[in-house]
Amino acid sequence: MSDLVLQHLDRGLLTVTMNRPERRNALSAEMQFAMLDALHAATKNAEVRAILLKGAGGTFCVGGDIQAMTTKAPATLEENVTDLRSRMEISRLVHQMQKPVVAQVDGAAAGAGFSLALACDLRIASESAKITTAFAKIGFPGDYGGTFFLTKMIGSAKARELYLMSPVLSAQEALGLGIVTKVVPDAETEKVAHDVAMSLAQGPTIALGYIKKNINNAETMSLEDCFDGEALHLSRCRDSTDHKEAAKAFVEKRKPTFAGR
């Protein structure tokens, strides 16, 4: 595994760290392919019950590596589309995997880095974090699903404003819009984000995965199709060890201990 992406698994929580601090974790092609490898492996690894996504050096991710773009070898339109689309799978995997993903947003989340944070289920931001779409400022329309996620999250009118005008939002402004989940003092961001992610890793993994799937279904499916999905998913969870443990703990008036199965 590339040292551009660090991984640490502890009690079901996989911490994935984008590791280009000297470039504020700008997304080089090599780092993106390493992230794809890490996420594909995480989806298949039963020991991984939740993921914490963060950046090294006090910055989440400033987006694409503009410097590298200026030296990229010429390619055809079809080659560029295929290459970019393959790397954008990072956001799809984060959004659709049936494991909760928490973003620890320190420093800055801009451009594709902002899109990647939006793909996560929860976003814990440091008080001094700066958040921006950034694309219009470099003559780009956006990628990594940011327009999809932001429109679903806050509506098309505000999404248009944030993409067309590209303001730099403070963490508190982003919180007010519902873009981030929680804002905490800079010195506490790492601990709070880790604690939130670990609580999910120690939760009823199968049920949390289906909660995520139900909400994803609600973004695109009809009411009837969502009902069908909910009925199937709840019936599946009824047979899980975690549900039986939770029911037993409820009767015994104690906190359940979930095994993730």
C-alpha cells in the first residue's frame, strides 16, 4: 500500500489518512488510486465496521493537484473522461458502501476535497476550517459528485450559489447550512471525530449499513420502492445477532454490546 494513504484498523474502525501534507493533501493520481484500493478492500473486510477519513498535517484536502495538471501529458477527450471517471469512484464507494464514513475536516476542504467530504455520512469540522467549492475559480464545473451531494443536502438554489459564486465558508457558516455535522475547537477535532467514528464502529453494523442504504434509496426511488427496501432490510436485521442482543439488553436494562453481525 502506498504511503500516500495511511491505514490503521482499531476495534472495527479503519482510519484512512490522505498523506501529502506538503501539498495540503492535494489529490494526485497516485494518491487517488491508493485510496480506491483502500476503500475497495474496506468494503470487503468484515473487520472494518466504520471508516474515519482525514488528512495529514492539519488539512483535510484542498482538491485536485493543480500543479500536476499543468504538466500532464496531452490526451484525447475520451481518455480524459475515462481516467477522471475511474478516480471519481472514490466518492461513490464512500457514499454507497454499507459502512458509516466520518470525515474529519481540519484546515480546508476545497474542490474535490469538499466533494469527498460531502460523500461521507458525517462531517466533524474544526472551528478554523475553511470550506469552499473552489471550482469556478479555476475554470472547472466540479467533479467527484459534489454538485449531486450538495444539491441533495441543501437544495439547488443554495448549491448554485456556492458553486457559481464560490464563497469561502467558515465552519460555523457550513454548520448553519447543514453541510457539516458538528464544529469543535481545533484542539479537539481529532478526538471528537475519532470518538464519533468509533461509536459507529462499535454499533450494530448491519443495521447501520441498511440505514445508509435506506437513505440513499430515498434520494432516487419511489415511495413504494423505498417501502419495499425498508421491509426487506428490517427483516434481514431482525435475524441479526446484534438485534437479538439489543432486545435482550433492553429487557435487562443494560447497554447492548454489538458484535457487528
